[in-house]
Amino acid sequence: MASMTSSRRRSSWDWIDEGVRHVENVLAICLLAAIIVDVLLQVLFRYVLSNPLSWSSEVATYMFAWLTLIGIAIAQRDRSHIEVRLFAHLSEATGIATAWISWIMSFLFFAILAVAGYFFASGETIQTGPASGIHVWVVYACLPTGAALGLYHTLRDLPQLIRSPLSLVSAHHPEEVVEA
């Protein structure tokens, strides 16, 4: 009965967040597994069968680009990007200001990358990869896709930033604070 009550209290945003998180994790795992299989096949064909695959390294590079951009979004979601806390010890007001500056810079970065990535990907509708034949726009689509996911996670942090700006600054990894 308690589980039914708690499931009713979940907002639609919680369901969306869970779905986005699941899709990101599955995509990252599948891309990493596919890269490993692709590289192992290339090694097998090149060194064991003496018949190298022409498309293997190109496809691995394309998948790595996708994995990188999905990984950036996952790191934004988990607040795992590198942090340099030079001013954290000065005052609470400075901590709040740096939290807002960090959020604004993340928002601008992802927004600009999403828009520029869209224009970049949409301009390459004819070209294909030389060995694989994969359309280049499919590869370049990792830019707006990863940026949109990062922007989504940045915007999801906004309510918490408004309520309690200092909770986003050092609450995630307090054990990693290094004193100078």
C-alpha cells in the first residue's frame, strides 16, 4: 500500500527524468560495447586473418564521438564535471554567486552547442563516410543531441539552484575537497 502511495506522488517530471536517465545509460553502454567489438574485430581481421576491415576504424571513431557527447550529458546530470573551488572559502555570498555563474555558463555552453550543432549537422546531408558509407549528418547529430540532453539536465538543476544555491556547489562530492 505504501508503494502505491509513493508511486502516485511521483510527478510526470520524475518519470521523464527516469526515462531520460535510462536512455542515456543504455546508449552509453551500447556504444561502448559496440566500440569494443568493432576494435576487436579489426584486430582479429588485421592480425589473425591478414585481411583488415576498411570501415572499422571509421565506425569506431563515429561511435566514439557519440559516446563522448552522451557522456558529457551524463556528467552534467550527475554533476561529475571537474570543479575548481577557488573562492568557496570566502563567503556564502561568493559561493552563491559562483553557483549561479557556473549554472549560467553551463546553460550558455549547451545552448550554443545545441544550436550550432544543429546547423552543422543539417548542412551535411549529402556527404557520406569514405569507407563506411554512413551519412555524415548522422555522426554530426551527436552535437545537438548531446547538447540538448546537457541543456535538459542544466535546466532541471534550476529549481534547486533557486531554492538552495549552495546545495549544488559542494554537496555532491564533499569528500573530494582538497585543502590548500
